[in-house]
Amino acid sequence: VGGLGDVVTSLSRAVQDLNHNVDIILPKYDCLKFSDVKDLGYNRSYHWGGTEIKVWFGKVEGLSVYFLEPQNGFFSKGCVYGCNNDKERFAFFCHAALEFLLQGGFHPDIIHCHDWSSAPVAWLFKDHYVHYGLSKARIVFTIHNLEFGTHHIGKAMTYADKATTVSHTYSKEVAGDPAIAPHLHKFCGILNGIDQDIWDPFNDKFIPVSYTSENLVEGKRAAKEALQQKVGLRKSDLPLVGIITRLTHQKGIHLIKHAIWRTLDRGGQVVLLGSAPDPRIQNDFVNLANELHSSHSDRARLCLTYDEPLSHLIYAGADFILVPSIFEPCGLTQLVAMRYGSIPVVRKTGGLYDTVFDVDHDKERAQGLDLEPNGFSFDGADSAGVDYALNRAISAYYDGREWLNSLCKTVMEQDWSWNRPALDYMELYRAARK
């Protein structure tokens, strides 16, 4: 789900494009949209852990995926995470996946596991399966977010041959954590990319006009009008700030609220798309949405749900995309924003620091990486910080549209795809096999 789903899909596609074989193994969750799986069919069955496990095979975005369906009902819960026995469910899945590789006669070079839910693969493999005949495999483990399952992550770090996380700065930010500190010799940061086939303003069925960096002014104008119409805002040429996020404390909720009011104070428009797993936070935003509807109905709209088509329209139609995260291992939002010619306004943390270079303060740092500055950023986690970045962004809109349009063109032409990261991963896979 979420960013992890994006990364596994796009990294796998990029590695496959370099002529390697990639198979993905997932639980057959009952809540998946199986209409998105091509040619899904029953593959075989095997027994393990006191139950029959049915294996289904299909193609997702051009990738081979095996879905394991244990007949004990562990993955027929109507959700991916959030059951009271998650640890037991995922430990079972990890064991079952290794058993599937063994019984199916697979001989992978690399088993790449992601986050706490597949962490047990690392130690189950080293303690058992390496002796049963899966001897040539090496374990690579990637941490997408250290907030969850730290104990499992620490244990996987001990057993993995190589470990990564999803940006260079985040790898430094977590280096002192007891789960990671003893293992720095095999740990590095590799920045995530975005899948440029999925996020492509030239070929996007959810936006009204296809555009590239050459006709971005027309393309973005049409998208802004379509967005204003769709969510019921006044059609007018005002700076529009988009916010696309899960509403959790990690994402800087207090800064998001402050930014909404600040944008309205400066005469701008705001569209927020996102929902909160925590009902109290969701309720809080429902109240805010009602308040804004009565006070600023033509300039603010909060869409408190998950809506993929609308997210594409916001990326294309917004002038700025705000990402004020308290911590952010990599962040894909700012990368997608740039692909659509929207300017990121971010807090300097994790992958946001590694990908967004402030137009006023980061010229040298950008130059060191052969990049042009591409956004607005701030330190601190208070309202003054947000104001500092957001005020400069909105002023740029009012003061110099020519300059802002050229900045949009610059960010659209930067390459935040998987091309580079995929090569870094291939190097890491080779190093793991040495």
C-alpha cells in the first residue's frame, strides 16, 4: 500500500528493464482489486504450517506476481494491516514465501525484503533455508519507514547481507538508532524515483490537456480550471496550493492547518486531498472543512478521502505542492509535483532535503549535483518556518509570472525517474553477491 506499493512496482519494473528477472510475492489479501491483475489464474498448491496454501499467478503493471492464499484465513480480514495478530500473520507469510521458493525450485540471486512485515525472511532464511538448498540467495533489506516495527527491523538488519533506506539524508538521520547503528558497514541510502509511465502529464487520462515542458503554461492553466470546477472553487487566476497526503502526525498536521490559513490570508486557493487513519484527526479535519466551507467556500476545499484521479488533477492544476513533513524517509509527492511542473514547498528533512533545492539558499548545493534550484524549503517545525517558504512562493506568483513559469519548466525537465536509482540497486545486488 502507499509509497511502498509505488516503490516495489517501479523499482521492479526498472530492474526488469535492465534485463533481469523479477518475481514479486504477496499475500492474496481478500481486499485487493483483482481486476488490476492481468491473467490471474490458479498456479499450484502446497502444504506448510498445518494448512494448504493456494498459489495464484498474474501480471501487475507488466510484473510477475505470485499471490499466496493460506486456507487458514490469515489474509481474509478485509484489510492489509491493522489486525490484532499482524505479527503472526506476516511471520506466517514470510515462512510460507520461503517454503514456496524452496518447493517451487526457485533459485533467486537476491531476495529483496521491504519493511518490518517481510523482515522475518532475513533470519528465517539464514537460520533455516540456506541449509535446505536456497544457498545461492543473498538478502537485501530496505527500510521505508523506521517508525513501525523497529524490533523486527533491527533483527533483519543483523541478518541481511546489505540494507538500504530510501534517501541519503534519512540514512544519516536514522544512523544513531540502536536498530541500525551496529550495521552501518552494510547500510546506505538510495533515493526512490517515480514511475514516469504512471506519472506523465503528456499521457495522463485524468487531466484535460496533455502537456510537456514546452506547453506547460496552457496545460497547467487547463488543469487548474478543471480542478477549480471539479471541487467547486471560483475560477480565477490565483495562486493555488495543493496538499496531497495521509493526515498523520508524521506529515505535519499543525503545519498543514497553518498553511491553509496563511494561503487564504494571501488571497490564494487551497485544495487538500487526504484522509486520516486516526478517527479523531479525521473528525478534526471534517470540522475544519465545514468551517472553511462557510468562510471561504470559493477558495478552499478539503477532500477527505483517497482519490487517485483527483490527485493527478491536483498535481497538474496546482501552482505549488506543500509537503511540510516532520520526517520523510523519501517522499514521492514532491517528485511527482515536479514532474507535473508544480513547485514543491517542503520542510528540510529526509528525502525532501535531498530532492528540493531552495531557489534562494541552495544554489551551490544544487550545482554540486548538476541541478538547478527547484523549490522553496524551510527549517524548523513551527508556523514561522512554513510562512517563510510559503510567503516567498506566493510572492513569486504575484510578482513575476515569467520567472515562475521558467522555474516550472526547469523542474519538469529534471530527471527524478528510477533510471539512476535502479543502477544503484544493481550495484548493491552485485556487492551483496560477492
